[in-house]
Amino acid sequence: MKNVLVAIIVPLVIIACTTTDEIIIDQEGINMSAYQQDLAECQTYAKQVKTGEKATKGAASGALVGGLIGAITGGTSGAVTGAGVGAVGGGAKGANQGQQSEVQVVKRCLSGRGYRVLN
């Protein structure tokens, strides 16, 4: 049970760190005040990505696969350990995929508003 809690908490911490700071635009001729407003609006759209749900699904599937592998290789105790490890790994992977999706939404939104996104 302790491993399951860790598997849930770790991805949520990762999700909380989601950032779009890595977006680089060509600033030539750009009104930065208008850009900041557009960026904020695009980030609002990105919040529609279900990052938490992806992390939860990843944790659940990771726990299942890890538990099965652990049971095969180490019996009951191996199943518990495998489930915990699988949940953490799967949750982190799901959270990372959600974060990447959020950044892509912001980049596409900014591009659609006429900004040249460089990365």
C-alpha cells in the first residue's frame, strides 16, 4: 500500500512542475505585452490536457505489469515490490507524456496566433 501511495504522489509532483518556460519564440517585432497575454491564454488551453489522468492510468498499468512480473520472478513479495516499482515508473511516464502534450498545445496555439516558435 505504501508503494501505491508513492506511485500516486510522485507523478502528481511531476505534474505540478509542468512548465512551458522552454518555449522560445522569435521576438523580432513582437509586442511582449501582447505575447504574455497570448501565452497565458494558450496555457489555459493546455490545462485541458488530462495530465493527471494520464499519470493515473500509467501508474495503474505499470502496477499491473510490474506485479505480474514480480509474481513470476519472486512470488508474493516480488509481486508487491514489482507493483510498486511498476506504478512509479508508469505514473512518471504518463505524467511526462501529459506534460509534453501540454507544451505542444501551447506551441501550436502560439503558432496559430502568428508567433514563430523556434523550438
